[in-house]
Amino acid sequence: MTNEAAAAVLRAIDLPTFVPVLARVGGVVTFFPLLGAETIPVKFRIFLAAALAWLMRPFVPAAAAAIDPSAGAGVFAVRIAQELLVGAALGFSAQVAMAGFEAAGQFVGFQMGLTLSGVIDPINGEQISALSVFYRLVAMVLYFSLNAHHVFIIAVRDSYEWIAPGAAIPAAGFAALATRISCSLFLLGLRIAAPALVISLVLDVALLLAARALPQVNLLILGYPVKLALGFLGVAAGLVVLPRLAGESLLTALDQARSLAGALGAAP
């Protein structure tokens, strides 16, 4: 692209109006599951954020979104930070739903004795338990099959009704609300992991009673394969309810995003 063509594109974009929208959308893309992963090229994320911001422009009041170029760099930086905060709050609510599935994998893996061996997460490039990777990949399939990405694109559009451009000022209860939302991922993880956890705990009690009755038998070694087999059976049984839990967590994530936006400022 030549310099003249680039200048023409910039003039058509109307930067004072486009940049704040890009900041809010960029915050969502940065914190959204999968899109914000380290394995996703930065150039692709920037392009995706710019494309979504361009699509959002017709839904944003131009007068409210625009930044006065004569206002100064300080006002511009504060405004961009406010929009980034709103986008980060929206992406954070989606990240909590995904983290609930990862927490379920950690719970089940600990009970089954699989936490000592880890695998590389293909999304984040970090070493975590194999069951956490499994639950994360299942969650991605479920959420994308439920069109969760479309739902959050609509949520970004609706966020301008929840909180006006430039009105993001964290209220006194914002930190407490974010903490409660973070804690909700453990409840979701326990619900997902419940079948495998119940089977594992019942088996632990049975092995304990057997060890008291047969102290000469090394049930620690003999019981480990049984615990693995029944644990995987519990994981398979829990897959039946995962679509329903994924749908409920998606609705919860939208409510949490709306609540976070409400804690950041008033609607226009």
C-alpha cells in the first residue's frame, strides 16, 4: 500500500471516532479465550480488532465516541484507558467461563493422581495437567458450537447501551464484583467435575476400609489402576451434562459482563 493510499484510508476512518471503538474492541480481543492466546499472532489480533471496530462504528454514537483532537494527549490517554478497561471487563467475563472448565480438569486430575505429569497447552503454551487441556478443548468446541463468539460480538455492540463512551470510572464495588466473578469459576469447575469427584471420593473411602480389613495387601499400588479407570469413567459420564453447563455458563458470562459494565459507569 502506497503512502497516498494509506493516507486516504486514514482519512476515511475518522481516527477521533474510530480509535476509542478500537480500544474497547481491542480489550475484548486481548482477554477473550483463544483470541488472546500467545499462539495467536499479534498481527492477526490487531487486524481482527480493527475489522470488528470498523463494523461497530455504525452502532456507536459518533458525537459520544469521538475525541476532540484539541483536548490534549492526557485526555486522549485517559479516554483510551477507559475504553480498554470496558473491553477487558467484557473479555474477562468470557475468560472466567473458560477457566471454570480448566479448574474442573485440575480438580479431577488431582483426585486421579495425574497432576504430577503435565502436557503443554496447545493454546497458551503452558504446562498444565492433561485433563485441563482436555476440558479446555471440549469447552472451546461447545462454546463455538453455541456461537459464543457471535454472542460476545453482540455484547460489545450492546455495551454502548450499558456504559457510555468515556464514562468508565470504576465504582467502589467494582473490585468486590470482579472478585466474586472470579470465585464463580470454582463453582462451575466443581459442577463440571462432580461425577468424577464423587466416584473418586467413594473409591478412596472403599480403599481405606479395605486397607483396614486387609493390612497385608498393598492397596495403594493395586488401587491406583482402579482409581484411574473409574475416574475416566466419571469423566465420560460428566460429558453428558457439559453442553447444558456450557449454555448456562454462557448466559452467566453475559450477566457478569453487564454487571461489570454497570459497576464501571452509567449507561448513556
